[in-house]
Amino acid sequence: VQADGKFLVGGYYVLGTETRPVLARYNADGSLDTTFDLSWVNGFAEDIAIRPDGKILVAIGFTST
């Protein structure tokens, strides 16, 4: 949860043979924050951290087949 009450949710989805991470941010009232948009490489959102300066860190994991 961020200082302003917004919160982050991470995970992944499968597109064909690729696993893509997804990260969404929701407003304090539970509505989707449509101003929050990120581009990703293949993988999945393994962990999320909010730094003291408010910056968001996302650890991206990968699987091998």
C-alpha cells in the first residue's frame, strides 16, 4: 500500500507461449487507477516493494521450459 492509500497488485498472464508480468494499481476506494501504465518483457511479477522515496520496485521472474 502506498502512502496515498493506493495499492499495487502483481501477477502474470500467458499470451501464447509467453508468460507476461502484470502490475496494476488501485485507488484507495478500490477502483482501478487508469493513470498507472507499464510495459513489460516476458516473465512474471515476483515481488513488489515501495521505496521510502515512493518509487516502485518490481522483481521480474522467469521460467524456463
